[in-house]
Amino acid sequence: MSEKGFFGEFGGSFLPDDLAKVLAILDEQFETYRKDPDFVEEFSYYLKEFVGRENPLTYAKNLTEQVGGAKIYLKREDLNHTGAHKINNAIGQILLAKRMGATRIIAETGAGQHGVATATACSIFGMECTIYMGKLDTERQALNVFRMELLGAKVVPVDSGQGRLKDAVDAALADLVENYETTFYLLGSAVGPHPFPTMVKYFQSVISEESKRQILEKEGKLPTAVVAVAGGGSNAIGAFAHYIDEESVRLIGVEPAEAPTLTEGVPAVIHGFKCLTLLDEQGQPKPTFSIAAGLDYPGIGPEHSYLKTSGRAEYVTVTGDEALEWFQQLSKVEGIIPALESAHAVAHAVKLAKELSKEDVIIVNLSGRGDKDVQQVYNMLHK
Ligand SMILES: *Cc1c(COP(=O)(O)O)cnc(C)c1O
């Protein structure tokens, strides 16, 4: 990374002055605390005692034998408290917020997963919590709204614009500008203006810190490839982080074919940072549709945009139908129901395993569990 959060031409911070000022303070505080051993230790403590880390790197023996190629290992983010990787980042940012003296957390959420992780973390740290959510999304995700309320959060339906995620982001940013002295904006993926992509990567890097140690213990060598699904890019950047300097390890990001940001996107500034983005004819961020709600975002983290254009990582697409197939297959042969998002990564890992030899090792980041998707899959299969 070069100065002010640029990854090659991507990243940076393109913001009005009032917001730029708030994020400059955040940047400075984050840089201070990431070097503070007390802070690092407190983060590790909660990852262990509350999230349940370290989670296993499970050898998927049945799947490997069925596919007949490279050995497939699953990094089990699905076993974290609340069922996905998002809690790693929520805990990290709340600890930072506390040190910065904030008493109130705000966040945006689309399908509700980041809202639930944030509300959970606010609950244990006794922070007031306000979640902005598009009005349309609150109606479609009524159960997640109730979950957040159970956890003590206030959910604010945003009626402006199209009543979707983008409008919720705008409302949260307006709140931040007005209340920055008491309020911390907890962003959910490795996107947004500097320092968010760098900060989210830092908190999610625990995934590859663990998996690297675990694979060396189990196999005595580094993996041939690490495969992760990329929505905004936070689980993928966390799964890649400790391998980026290991040139022999292939890094493979999987996108939904219905929102192929890295495969088909062009450089553009959206939501205050530059990344590869899907644009419509008017040059506006294009509405996307993936069967996995967590993958519905027209942009992608700036570091992935750079890893793609520099050639360090590869990005491929998987269709919703393929993900649906491997959602069922993994459940059946390994006893693990994956999130629909994670099923995209499994689908590609299986294709890759067939091309590789039995000496090769693939790590798939299983970003979350599929309990949240069971009703939706039932509806899709029975309609
Ligand atoms: C939110 C989510 C994703 C996508 O977000 P990233 O920031 O790209 O990781 C992937 N998998 C699961 C289970 C999610 O909840």
C-alpha cells in the first residue's frame, strides 16, 4: 500500500471536507492502536472467548474423494459466533471505537448480516447501536430486523431514494458528520474510503494467520491455492492476507456471475473510493442481483481491484445455479450447510481440484453457515 490508502490507482478517499476530517482522525487513531500491545491483546481475547477462535481448518475428506483431485480443506468461519466472518471485524472496530471514546455505534446493512454482527458486538460492549437499513430491505428481512432489536439495537428504516443499501449508507454518513464526537461508523466490508479497507483487512487477517499455521502443521507445506468468495471483499482479503507475499500460492477470488465486478468492471469512484465497478449506460453503479444477498454490491474493495490488475490474484465467476448445487452437495457429503455466498467458493474449488493433482492442496474459506439461507433455498427448490 502506498500513501493515504492507495493500492496502485485504487482506493483513496474522495469525500467532502467535513467527512474527510472525521476519517482523518479515525486513520490516525487506528494507526496508533494497531501498534498498541494492549489493544492487540484485547482483540485476541474477545476473538477467543466470544467469537470462539481459533476455528478449525477441516480436511474435507469425502468431498476430496468424490472429486478426485487436489486435497480440499475448509477454513471454518461458519463456526464463529453469529455464523460468519463478519463478527471478527465488528469486534475489532468496536474495540477501537471504545478506545476513541465513542459511546454510540452506527452501521448500515443490506440483508441484515452486518447489522446483526454489529448489534451483537454492541451488546457485549454496552454501546448504543443504531442500524440504518433501506425500508424495502427491512420489509424483506423482517426476521433480521427482529434479531437486531432483540440484541438491543435500534433499526432505522430509510425511506429516501430507492429504500435500498445505498440510501442507508447515505443516512449513516449524514449521522456521522453530525455526531462524530460521540459516534463511530462501523463499516462492514473491505470497501469505502481510507482507512476502512486497510482497517477491515487488519481485523479479518486473523483468518489467514490461523490457516497458514494450520496448513503448515497438517501438510508441512503452503497450499497450492486459497479460494474465497468476494462480495465487498472482506473475507477474501482476510483469507489472502498472509499469503500475498508467498508467490507460490495462487489467490483466487470468486464472484457471482450475476455481479462480476472484477471480471467486467471499470475503474470508477463510488461511495468515496476508487475501485473496479459495474456501471450502467449513464455511468451510475449498476443494480446487481445475486441469490446470495451478501454478494449484491456493484463495487469491490480497492485492494482486490489492485490484486486483479497487477495479476497477483485471479478472479473467476460462478453462477447462482452452481452455488445452489454445491450448497446441497456440501451439506450432503460433509455435514456442513454453507452460506449461499460461501457455496460460490466451494463450487469453484471443486472445478479447480479436478484440474490439479493429488499432491496439491486447496484452502476454501467457508465464510459462513447456511442456516440463514435454508428457507430461501427451500422456496427456490419447491417453486
Ligand atoms: C457478507 C458475507 C459475504 C460477503 O462479504 P465480503 O465482505 O465479501 O466477505 C460472504 N459470505 C458471507 C457468509 C457473508 O455473510
